[in-house]
Amino acid sequence: MKRAFDWLQSRTGFRGARHALLDEPLPPGTGWFFTLGSVLLALLAVQLLTGAFLTLYYAPTPDHAYDSVRFIIGTVPGRLVRGLHHYGASFLVVALVLHMVRVVAFGSYKAPREATWLSGLALFGLVLAFSLTGYLLPWDQRAYWATVVTINIARLTPLGGDVVAGLLQGGAAIGALTLTRWYSFHVIFLPAGLVALIVLHLVLMRRHGISGPVRSHAGDATAFYPWQAARDTAVIAVVLVALCVFAWNGPPPLEGPADPSDSTYIPRPEWYFLGLFQLLKYFPGRWEVVGAMVVPGVVVALLVLLPWLDRGPSRDPRRRPLVVGAFAVGFAAVVGLTALGWRDRPQTAAAAQTWTLREIGGRRMSQASGCAKCHSPDGIADPLEAAPSTRGPEWLAGHVVDPEMIAPGLREPPAPAAEREVAAIVAYVRKLSRQAYPGFAAETETAATIYARHCIGCHVIDGEGGKDGPELSHIGAKRDLAYFTRLIADPEAVNPDAEMPGFRSRLSDADLKAIAAYLESRK
Amino acid sequence: MDWPPFPCAAGMAPGSQKGFAMHRRRALVLFVNSVVALIGGGLSAILGAFALRPYKGAEGRWVRAGALADLTPHVPVARVLAISRQDGWYRERARETVFLVWDGGKALHALSATCTHLGCQVRWDVAATRFRCPCHGGVFDAQGNVVSGPPPRPLARVEARVDGGEGVLVRL
Ligand code: FES
């Protein structure tokens, strides 16, 4: 063994490299506060590793990104790896902020370490850029809409905002070109820059030595390894265990596939952008650029200039009340804005409340019109409920009307479907892709089917439907069951001028009762 | 060859490395090395399991392959079937060739056209009543058994059945 190492030493000089890397002398009194840089390094390593492995399965196209991420989280190791990568980003941001707080409190940015400080700020910016670009990649609703907001904020850049937005967007709209673009930023350009900056940051750190405690301690310098390395390792172990708990407990949430036509979705940014998001709310209209660009710009400028604004020789925070106080106020403002943003974040409605009648009605129609012939556990296609569809409405409508269009010679000839049924089935399948069917009472399903087949042409319920007849969303507050039953069966018997056709011949008694009871329930 | 010595390593006092400190040092080295090994091992295990995700073959599905009326007894008929196959996250529309072989009575079987040697697609030679592989001269009889050439195994059997006395279904 010894001889093998001696041989390696003679060929590579690895012992010298090990000595140079590990035996750095640290000033006496270097303590636990100085472990944060190593924690960051460990977290970045986890991000780089898990990220590299995620690309084994991920496909950056709008048609496949969502499916590939769903495939990744389909197994325990996949859930873990994506969990580590997802929550690792949050851990990184927290560790970065703590590291920065330590550097400011200890005055470590002071001469001769200005360049180290600047490279650290650049690293902070890079990590946020990673987070923004990575957010889009799962191509789910959250990803898509957060990116819409990001690009629109970029558009506010004074002078050339459209150029910046165009650069980020790639194509005419957020789509395939945006996704590949952000993907290559996320996995090629940003990592290259990150590694270069980390090397620079570490080289600078070693060049000037670490700043050490604020007041010099008596005693000898100690080697990094194993004295400080032991503290680093202990903290890193605790942090990584915490990260594993997150990754293990909460599988990273994947929402429905991105749907640009969904007008009901409320975009939410990742939590560490909530402060910025909140700030925008205080600058409405043409002042928006102040919240989006000016305030953050001033903060960044102050941070960049910090080593030159605070030039006194002392690093002791008690002797630098102005700088430490200003930083504390700024920090409190960010925390406060984030807390406000967290409090104001849109609440998601209970699943059952987001289903429209047409979507509910589509369920029975899909069962009746033979979808299950192919879409069944032992059929040639997956059951409708098993896998959310990432297809657009036109594709789905075409497929419902003529399944053979997709699979010639493979499927049964389709049952002829009326236009409204097709629309309802498409609505149902698209809703399924965002949310599992919550289950409704049988009467509600019956009423929904009748509504989606007959009433929707003329009557609005919950913002959906034709406008020729009166809106029915709250009709139950005005009329009762007996009235609805009589009116729907034979409108002219109730009102001789009625334009509505009678449904006595088209609805069974049970159906009539179901729709009348449903309308009565709409208070 | 050696790397340049660390510039201010001289600042380290030799005294601190003696006695009790030496003991402590050994304990810390053990701690650091084992925790780092543990973290590395854990990460490698997770990432390894992730990369080696076991391939799960999709359940076969019955596919219509034609009608009994189109078949001639003992003459294998090639059918190119479109099947939809799950390939990880991707639903693939694959084409696969199978030969339907009917004995004129009740028995019907289907053979995969993929040669068992290196995977070329075999053809039915009507004159010789043999399957021939164009690649390295493999020859199979109508039952799929190897007659000559390098193929190590008979042609793979594909499950087949007659549906209601009419249509032929194969499981792919
Ligand atoms: S592949 Fe058929 S004989 Fe070699």
C-alpha cells in the first residue's frame, strides 16, 4: 500500500496537493461561524450531482418535460433525487444569506478582501438565476405562470426591456424555445460560470487567508484539517440530514401540465422571491418599475459598494453601528416583505369547488361514449384517470371525434358524438390532468350531464355557458323544485311567451328530477 | 515533483501537535473521514439507484392482427402491427412485424420476425418454405425452429388467439 502511494506521489505529487488543500493555517479563535462557506460548498456539490443525474431522464420539450418529470418522481430514488435538488435550492439560499450576514457582521469584506466579497455577491446572483431557470423546467402550471411573471418583470427593464425579455423568451411566446433556452442556461452556462466563480472565490479566500474572529485571539494558528474541518463536517452533516428529511417527507409538488389557456391560475413564485413579489404590489401602474428594478437595483448597488462605504479599520460590529444597523434594517425589510408575501399568497380552493358543471358532466359522457373500450386497465391505452393528459384541447377534441386519427387500424370505430358532448369530454379530460376526480353525488353527476348536454347552450352557470337564457348560478334562491320541474318539462305551460324548448320528451322523469333538484340547490 | 509549500504554513506551532493534542487530532481525523465517507456513500447509493432505474417491461396488450379468412394453411403471413408502447415517460408508436402461422384447423401461432442471432428481420422464402435471415444466413422452419446458421434459439413465439372464430389477435 505504502509503495503504491509512494509511486503515485512520485508521478503526481498528490501529497503536496493534499497539503496545500487541507493544511491551511487558520487564525486562532476561528469558530463555528466560519463553517458556513463549507456548508455552501457541500450544498452546491449536492445540487451539481443531483442535477447532473436528473438530466438522465429529463427531456426539455413542452410535449415531454412534464411527463419526464412525472416519470422521474415515479420511483423512490427518483423522488429522493428530485427532492434533494428541489429543497437543496432553498437550503442554498438560506445558507447564502447566513454566510452573507456573517461576512457583514464580521466586516470580512474589508480590505484586502473586496474582490472576495464581489465574487461572493456574483455567486449569490448566479444562485438566484439558477433558481429562476430551474423553476420552469418541470413545465407544470406553477412553472409556466411563474415564468410568465418573470419575463414580464424583465420587460420592465428601462431601456431595452424588450430585448432582455426576448433574450429570455427565445420565441414569440413562452414555449419550446423558452424551455430549451432556460434548460441550457440551467445545465450548461450557469454551472460553468458557477464553477469558475467558486474557484475564484476560494482562490481569493486562500490568497488573503480567512478573516478570522473580529478581535485577535491569543494562541497558535491551527491547520484547517482536521481542526476546523471537524466543525465543518459536523454542521454539513446536520444540514444534509435536514435536507434528506425534507426530500423524504414532501415529494416536490408537481401541479397539472402547463396550460397557457387557463385563466384561473394564480402564479406563485418560489418562497425566496416572495419579498420581491410583495414589493411589486406597493408600486402599481407606471411606478411598477420602481419596485421591480429601482429598489432591488439600489440594494445591489449598496452591497457592491459596501467595502468602500465602510472603510474604517475596525471589523468589530460594535464599532460599526451605522453599517451593521443599516444592514439589519434592510435584512428585516426583506424578511418582513417575505412574511407579508407568504401571508398574502393565494389560497388554493378546495378541489371539489374548482370543478365546473361541464367538467363533471364530461365524466358520464366519457363513460357512455366508449372511451373505456381502449382506455381501460387491459385495453390498448391507459385509463383516462390513470395518467393526466398533456395534450391540448384541439388534439383531444380531434381524438374524441375520431380516435382512429391517432391510431389507424388499432381502435374501434368511434361512437358518433355530438359537439357538446365532445366539448364536455375534453373539459373533463383536461381537468383530470390537473386534478384527480374528487367524486360528486350521483344526482350532481346526472344534473351536470344534462346541463352539459342541453342547458349550456343558453344558460350560464359559474361563468360558463350561452347567454340567450337567464343565468342559473343562483336561481335556487328565487324558485323552487316544483317550478323547475314544470318549467323544464313544458315552458309554455308556465309562461306562454317562453322561448325555451320543452324537455318532457327528451328527459326521463329521474333526469328531470335531478336537474330540477340541482337548480334548487343553487342558492 | 512537488507542489509549492503553503506560504504561511510555518506559522503553525509544532508544540500544538504533541501529546493530548495528538490524541484529539486522531479522533477528529477519524470523525471527519468517516462522516465524509458516510455522506459520499449515501449520495452514491441514492444516485446509483436512480441511474440504474430498473426497466419495467410493459404488459402486453391484445392487438388485432387480421382475419382468419386471409390466411392460407401452413404459409406464414407477415403482419406489420402498430403498437403503442410505453418507453419510460414516452409513449412510442412502434411497428413490429409478426408472422401468423395457421395449420388450417384450430391451431394458430405467431412468430416474432426478429432473428435470435443479432436481431435482423427474417423473411419467408415461399419456394424453400423456410424463414431466411438476410444477415448471416440463419434459416428457420415454419415452426420457428433453427434449421441452420448461427441463430442460437428458435424464433420467439408471440401469444395469439382467434377471436370469435374470425379475427386474429396477438399479444404484443
Ligand atoms: S442476425 Fe440473423 S443470422 Fe445473424
